[in-house]
Amino acid sequence: MKRRLAYGLVGLGAYLLFLLLQCPAAPLVKFGADHWPEAVRIGTVQGLARQGRIESVHWGNFKLAWATWEWHWLALLEGRMEVAFTLGGPDLRITGMVGPSWGGGWYFRHLRGELPLVDMVAGLGKILPVTGRVEIDDLTMRIAESGSVRDVQGVLRLAATRLNLADGLSLGDFMASFATRDAVISGFVRDQGGPLRVNGVLTLDPEGRYRFTGSVSLHGDNPILHQTLNWLGAPGPDGVWAIQFSGTLNV
């Protein structure tokens, strides 16, 4: 009897979930928006709960042309409720999985894709004279209900970076490997053999305060880049500039 009751409850739950996923997406998205970070704003919602599309998504300074999603059924077998999503725009495409975290907020996993570096910098509330591409390689992260970033694991690559000077000054490619310990996110930044040698650590605490500490130097003789780096001050006797800067993320 108990076994039949258990099977019945499981079947009822599955049927109710099936009905829920056939509902129009718009009212469900509106209901879920009460639990999103305040900085998130969305446009027109189309489709069903199990598969749909949103035209125009803003998260603070980040702007996306559209977003699509599709329910990830297999996640239920692992005790998760998540959807596969794609974020798109004229020059970007990002895919991954998203779902609610047990402790509140949202988690993202298997993030992959690329976007212009200027878009990422602007999204963080900064203006820097640098161009290039940001490549996301299987990143995992968790966002609190407040919108603050609480956990990051994975790799980001900056490709074909250039300073926006007269003719554009090549800086090369860079990689940042992220890990989280004791609620502090650390990114270990290294160059990938371009004209600029970089070695440093970027940290981000739960309050959104970041700090970068490291050093830069040149690979070979590059007078123009050397002159540009002089705005950091004079290098040490070994030709290495020590750098350190900090601030607060505006997301």
C-alpha cells in the first residue's frame, strides 16, 4: 500500500510539473522576477515555461539583444531544477545552464561563449581604452539574491587585446583562472606569450570590492609599449612595473 501511495505521489508530481511547463512563459517570468536581482530588467517574453525567448535583457550595465531557454529535464534526476539558455547579441553568444540555488540566489554552470571586451568592461561600470575578445571556457558561478557574485570557478581568456591609441597597440592574449575560498574569489592572471608579460592576482570579496596586485613587463624590445607603460611610473631595476589597483564592482 505504501509503495503504491509513493508511486502515486511521484506520478502526480510529474503530471503537475508537466502542466506547469505547458503554461505561457510571461506570467511565470513575471512571478519569478520578484526573486531576481533588482538590476535585472527584461523586455517581451514569448513561448512556454519549458521553452521560450525574451527580447532585450538588461542586468545593470550589461545589455543583451535576446535570450532563449529550454527546460533541462535530466537535471531532475540529480535533484536540480535548471534550464539551458543562450544569450545573444550582434557580437556575442553565451550558453550555459542556470537554476535556483538551495541557499538562495542562482547558480550558473557550463558557461561558454565570447563577447567584446569593451562590453564586459562597460557592464562592470568601467571605461577603459582597451579592445579585444573575452572567451568563456566552462565557467561556474553563483549569484546571490542581491545580485552580488559569490562564487566563480573556471577560466576566462582575453584574446587579441589592444590599447586604443593612434594605430592600436597590441597587448597580446591573457588567461585568468578563477577559484573561490572562504567567500573570496581569486583570479590568477597570466599572459600567453604576447608583447606584454603579466603576472598577478585579482580578488573579489562578497561586498563587491576588488583588488589586483601583480606586475607587468615587456617580452623583448618594444619602445612604444615601454613609453606607454611609463604612466605607471618608473620600472624597477629588473624592468618590471609593480601594479596595484582596487575598486568596487557596479553591477
